[in-house]
Amino acid sequence: MQAPARKSPLRAAQGTKALRVIPQDPSHSDVRQATAQDYATHLRASNNKHGRPYQEKTVTAYCKAVRALDQWMTTEGMDQDFTSVDTATLNLFFRWYYESHNQGGTNTLQRNLRVLFTWMEAEYDVPNPYRDKKLQRYAPPVAGKPQTLSADFISDLLKVTGNGHPRVREFEKVRDHAIIRVLTEGVRAEELLSLTLDSLDLEQGLAQVVPLKDARSTGEGRVIPLQPRTVVALTRYIRARSSHKMAAGQPLWLGSRNRAKLTYSGLYRMLNRRAQDAGYEGCHAHQFRHTATDDMLSAGMSGEDVMTIQGWKDPAMLRRYAADMATSRALKAARKMGDRY
């Protein structure tokens, strides 16, 4: 009689995905994909050059660049794994990518792939093609002047979201109105979306945004002074927020239809929908930051104070953001002087 199969003494995992299994006879693409997964694990367990953990969106961007290289190698019939990619191969890949993604996209991809080859140099002791002077570099595109939104456009956006009227009870209108008000304070889109209930001190009219990117300090974040109408709009939104299904969470901005935290794509869609409601083509969140910079400079605020509020350390950023309306501000300042002789 055949003995019954022995049971495993290990606890069975319920409802979880199996660990990655490398095939017994993997294809070259399988090996590259396994390397990409190990690389993603490395990124999530490591700090960047500034000693901070990589943000998940950064990991996603770096891994997307690796996938693009893998797919290109498969299309080209290349049997090698990533460790054999040399300078000549990368030059061919970047030229191919440039033809469909222009200068800016290729520059971004080239920067995002650098970390992969730095990791492989340390992990597998292979030459790093980025150290080779023969690698063709793609410079970032020359940035144009930032575009500043008109006062009429912002006023019309506020109108189509209820204009802050206390009798407006629709959650989306109250939320969208508050979001637009906060954007006029000059915050970045990611800073806005990272706000929590604890970020606000409405009694003093202040909001504290978390530090973002490598240029920001690792402290508690900078403090943003809020306009009185922004404070009122936030107060009404928080009151409307209390009836939301996800109100117990900390994220300030909640999605419509009782969905959780508002995402960047949700913010993008909301702004364009409200712009169309007001009869305009559309806009993006960062244009509000350009506009806030011009507003502060036009009001006579010093460049140093503007840099503090906007979170800049490099004066070049102030000059860039101020470029769009520089002539207009200069003309107004000159006219204020009247007759000089």
C-alpha cells in the first residue's frame, strides 16, 4: 500500500502571489527581466545620493527605462543580457529612442538608465558604459519662458466651482474651489496632493508643505501663508469632507464618489474639466506656480522673500519663473515714477 503524501509543516500563504521563479531554461529576455526585478528591489531598499529613500515614482521611472531597453533589445534580436551592453549598443538604443521621443524624452531616459549601470558595475563587476567618453550625450531641451495665467481665467475657474458661496453644498465643487485657491498660493502639484489635515493651521492662515526632491531640505517643510479667501475655502471644504466615506484618513484631498486620496491624474482631469466648463482650452497645475511668482513680484515682494515662499535656493529659478511677465512689471514700475525731470 502506498504511503500517504506527507504534509508540509510550513504555514501556507493565503491570497498572495507566488515568489518570482526563474525558469529552468530562461530566454535572454527572461534573464533581463529577472535582472530588472532585482534592480527594482535594490532601489526600494536603498537611498539616493542625498541619503533619502527613493520615492516610488522614481523607482517606477527608473524601471520603465530598463523595460524600454529590454524591449528594444528583444526587437533587435539581441541575445545578450544587460551586463554585456556596451557604449556602442547604448548609442544605437538612444538614437532609436530619440527618433520617436525627441530631445527631452531621450535626455530623461539617458539620466534614468545611469543608475542601472552604476548598480551593475558594483553588483557584477562589469564596465560602466556611462564612464566612456564615446557615449553620445543628449542635452536637456532649452526651456521656454513659463506661461502665466490671466486673472480673468482664474476668476472664471473660481466662478464655475461655486465662487466660494456658502450655499454651495456639492462636494466636488467645494473641493475643486478650495484646490484652485490653494494652487494660487504657488504650491507644486505634488505638494498640494501631499497635504494632510495636520498640514493646516487655519487659525493662523498657514499651510506646511513636505519637502520634495533633492533640492529641498530634509526638515519639516516650508510654511506657506494663505490668502484669507483660501482659508475660507479650506474651512468649507473640510466641513464638506467630514461626510465623505474616507474622511477618517489623513490625506486632505479626497476623490469624488467616495473614492480615496485624489491622484495627480485626477487633479489634471479636474483642472481641464473646470477650464472647459469656463470656456477655455485647459491648463496645468504648474502654471499657477508661475502666476503666483508674478503676483508676488508685482506686489513689490523682494526676490529673497519670493524664493523663501516658493522653496527655491537657486536665484536662477526666480529669474526663470519671473521671465514671462518681466517686461510688463518693468513698464508698470517705470510709469509709477511719472515725470522724472
